[in-house]
Amino acid sequence: MEKVIDAKGKKIGRVATEAALVLMGKDAPDFSKHTVASRKVHITNVALSDVQNKKIENKVYTRYSGYPGGLKHQKLGKLIEKKGLSEAFRKAVYGMLPDNRLRPILMKNLTVSE
């Protein structure tokens, strides 16, 4: 079963929250934490979403390589420039899923289109 979420005029976080709930299966009556719900989510009209200029300039994504001096920073504007707005939606949904072995499997059920 596939759910289509229209991101037109919506904030990134609102859309990501809805997508994460569906991917985990929390909207279904047979929800269980330890199983992967067979639900697919398709987010459309990402280019028409409501992203404020303040967020584009100030939102920073950080990652650490594990080595000394390996802390990397990337602003949302640079991420959009490099990979597109759909990558920002993927990162938002990824952060809202539980950090366990099911996360990569759940992320395969997410598709984002401009």
C-alpha cells in the first residue's frame, strides 16, 4: 500500500513527521515496533514546499568522521544547491525514524520527487 503526501505549501518538518509515522506503521491498527510495515510513502511537489530563507541560511547539518578534526558542517542552502530539496526531505525523515536496524529498510520505502 502506498501513501502519497503532497508537500505543496507545507513545511519540511510537517511532511517528514507524517511520512515517518506512515513508514513505521503507526497509523495502522496492527502496529508493532519490531516489524517493518509494508507501507510505501511517496512525497510529491517538493519544489513547491514552504522553506523560509532564514532556514536556508541558518540550518546546519553536521557529521563526524570519527577522526580528529573530522567534524563537517553543511548548510541547508548548500545541500539544496548540491543535491536538491528532496535530499533535505530525506534527511528530515531519516532523523525522525528510530535509530535501529530497521531504519535503512524503512528508508527504502520512501520516494521523494521534485
